[in-house]
Amino acid sequence: SAPHEEVITFAFRLSNSPFKEGLMGLTVGTVVWLRNPQVELEVPPPEEEPETPIVMLAGGIGVTPFMSILKHAAHVGDNRRYHMLYANQTEPQIAYQDELEEMKGGTNLSVQHFLTRDRRTRAPDDKMFRGYFTLASLAASPPLTSHTRPGVPVTSPQSAEPRSARRSALAQPFAHR
């Protein structure tokens, strides 16, 4: 949830785990206990860094904290450039795809998608990069080549290298709201 929102929202991948089944079985009015987030992620206020573009690396449902940041930036009128490099296995697994497209229309947001399991040939007008985050693919990404300078911080709520095979962001089907 963005700081200005009155309702707390969260997102998770759907699975058949007992925890997720219990979570999906909750009814309105059920009392739950929440702990603080495991990751704190902040963007410098626009008045402190008015010219610095914000570059975000996200994988799968790990995009959720960035959605809060983007919603808040729009709410406070932050006009800085925001660039998201976002990895998923396939296009149908892109969480918040409609919301990101909508945000691109009203903000200085660009999104470069990376599809790790979709190896089709890329069409000239295709906005989807086929493959993993690599130094070469990141260096060639339009958001990084056209709007940033050396030393611009890149922020991610999780490592760009996932826990398992040290490959880029794995994704599964998701649920939100």
C-alpha cells in the first residue's frame, strides 16, 4: 500500500500451500496479526533529488513494493523519471500489467519487460526482452542507456539474483487486491 492509502493491500503468488489455502479462506472481518515488512524500501524525496531518475529492478510478484512507490509518486506529483526493469517467466505472469500500462500514460514511467521462459523471436515493435537480467541486457536496456548516468543508484527489494539457481527473477501466477 502507498503511504496515502487508507487500506492495506498485499499481493502473493497463488499456490496450494497450507498457508496460502488458509489465507484464501479468510472471510471479511477475520482478525489477523501482521508484522512489519521484512524489507524497507525508500526513494529519496523529489525535493532532495529532483533530477535523479529512479531505476527499479523487479522480478515476479517482487514488483509489489514498487507499485506502492509508483502510486505514491503519482499522488504527490513527483515528476522524476521512473524506470522499471521487470522480469517474469512469461507475459501472462506479469503482475500488475494493466496498472503499469495505465501509470505509464500519466507519469514519467518506462517499463522494460524481461521474459525468461518465452524465447519467441522478438518483433520490432515488441516491448518484451527475451532472457534474463544480465549485465549486457541491462546495459542495453533503453531506460538505462537513454536516461541515466554512471553512479545512479539501482534499487531492488530483493537480490537481482534469486535464491535458487542464481538466475534472474522467477515468477508464478499471482493474486492481488
